Amino acid sequence: MSNRRKIVVVLKGYPRLSETFIAQELLGLERAGMELVLVALRRPTDGKRHPVHDEIRAPVHYLPEYLHEEPSRVGRALLSWLPHGSFWKTLRIFAADLRRDPTRNRIRRFGQALVLAREWPEDGEWLHAHFAHTPASVTRYTSLLRGLPWTCSAHAKDIWTSQDWDLAAKLSSARWMVTCTRTGYDHLKSLANGGSNIHLSYHGLDLARFGHFEGTRPARDGSLGTDPVVVLSVGRAVEKKGYDVLLRAFALLPADLHWRFEHIGGGEQLSRLKALAESLGIAQRVSWKGALAQEDVLEHYRRSDIFALACRIAADGDRDGLPNVLVEAASQKLVCVSTNVSGVPELLTHDENGLVVASEDPQALARALERAIREPSLRKRLGDAAERRVRDHFDHNSSIVQLKSLFEREWQADTA
């Protein structure tokens, strides 16, 4: 058997602007000689695409997003699998899961797995899920139905909002699982009783797309109303990004300090955040740019003075891993002000290559912002150090080499 196999990659949605790191990884694996087929649980909802999506050659197959929308497709899949022994084995496992998680979402994942198993891509020999929650559920059930091995890339929300029993079951059946932060790695390791099938893999940055910033940023210090310091943030307007905390921190800055805040991204909380900016009296200093393509985001990194992201742990446990936007901003020598949540301290060390404060603390965040606004020399020192860290430790090619090695090691073991 050949050491090269066609990998069926299961994704929640594709393509998505907020998941550039996944597209970057897919392209990297293709360039490393891997043959991929993409299977998405949702069709795209973003109005724009990143250039990287157009470079990926793998075909995309969409499963029914909701089972009731395509009943004949689901019904044909069910009837086709009823005669197979693997169906009844998988049904018992699904029923046990459903007793612990009696939700429509769980039923949907089983139905999607039946459709994928029936509409199986020609010559597919391996399953890989991106995200350990719903995509991994579909992948696990499909693996059981077809008797094929599977692996998984876990990230952030999928780890911290999943039940431990569900993650443990997936860890016990997957050949291996990678994750992109030390905190996520340690948590998964604890659920797997220290199992050796869990690996830490920073997905990093495609540094060919984020080349060295050769320009010189102005030495703005917030003293001129005609030349304010520009603070940028990129991220969806959702709870875990902490934009309400960031706006409250801006409102605490001295009245004579001149700054402007620019936000890039969509998100369900945008209208509420705009209303908050109005109530805090800072709306005239805030620009809401909406979702932008990657090349436009890069241009904003290069013309801004500070990058800010007030990461927090949301009420449901959701949190960022290591936000890719922090790595992107740092690659452009842009000083980053952020919080000590999850994987952020794995990139940024306070006063060495960034400013890191406790989450949920607008006063501490305001003090860090004020310091960065007033001291252009500090911004340059920290920004230069941040770029060195990214280029030394967060090149995505290292992750691609690691993933390729993990796949090939399993394939070689199967043929031994």
C-alpha cells in the first residue's frame, strides 16, 4: 500500500474569513504532496474570501446543514447502511452519546455521518477533522461506519465548550489529535490519562504572505489631535474577544490623549458594541470597518500604531487559543496589548515583546494602552521583539512538517 493516501478533511464551515489558519494549513499540506477532499457541515456565509482559498485545489463537498432540509438524501443514506453490521455498532455508540447529550445537534451529526459515509469520495482512505466538537463527532461516526482511521486538529472553543466525556471518547478512538496551545494540550492530555497520541502544534503563520514590514511608523505620542495614535483590533464581535472591556478601557484614558480605534470584523455583538461606544462618549473616535479580506487587513496592520485584543473566558467556557491575529500583527512589528488568557502568554511576554494584563480589567488595560500611546520608543522596542519571536518560532511550515510526519508515521505503521 502506498504511503500517500487521500485525506477526507471534515470542517464546520468552508470557506470562512475567521479561519484563515485552517485554509493556510490545508494549502500547506497540499504543497507538501498530500491529496485532500474537503467536506463541510455548513456552506459559506461570508461575503468575501481570502486569496488562500483560491489557491487550494481540493474539491469541496457539502453535507446537509439541517437534516429536514434534505430528507431524501438523508433517507437514502440511512437505507443504504441498514444492512451493514457497522451501522448497528455505530448506532449503539451514537445511542449512548445521545443519552448523555439528548440534543438535535447530536442527531444531526449522526445523520450527516450517514450521508458522508454513503457519498464517500472516491479513493478516500483517511478522515481528519478540524475542531474536536461537531466536526469530530461526524468524523468519528463516519470512521465507525466505514472502518477507516481518523485524526483531529483541536483548537480552542471546541476544547473548552465540549463535555469531558465527549472529548475522552474521541481521544480514545482517534489515532492522534493535535492542538495549538499548551493549555489545550495539557487539558486533552489529562482526559487521555497522559496518552501519547496528543501533540502540541502551533499552526503559525505563512510568512510568505506576511513579509517583513520595511516602513517606519510615525513617532506619534497622543499629544496632537490632528495626528492621533491608531489602535487596531481584528476579530469577530463575540463575547470571548472582550470588546466591551476594550471600549471601557478606552473610555478611561485621559481626555487630553488623542487616539483612534479601528475594528475589523463582523459578529453578532456589533450593534451592542456600537451602542456601548455611544454611551461611553467615545463613538466619534471609533471606526467599525466590518469584515475585510486578508490583503486589506495586512495593510491596516502596517499603518496602525498599536494592536489590542482583550481576550477573555466567556460564560460558557469558550475562549481563544492563540489568536492568529496577534501573530499576524506581531509579524508586522506592531506592538500588541492583550490579556493573559489561554495561549496568549505563549506568544507575548509582558514588557519583553508586548504588554499583557489580566482579563476583565479595563483599568489595567487602560494603563497599558496609555503607556503604549504615549511612548513610541516602547512601541518600537516591543514590536521589533514580537516580530523576532514570530519569525523564529511561529513559521507555519514547521507545523506542516509535523503534521505530514504524523500522517506518514501512521500510514507506515499500517503497512508494516
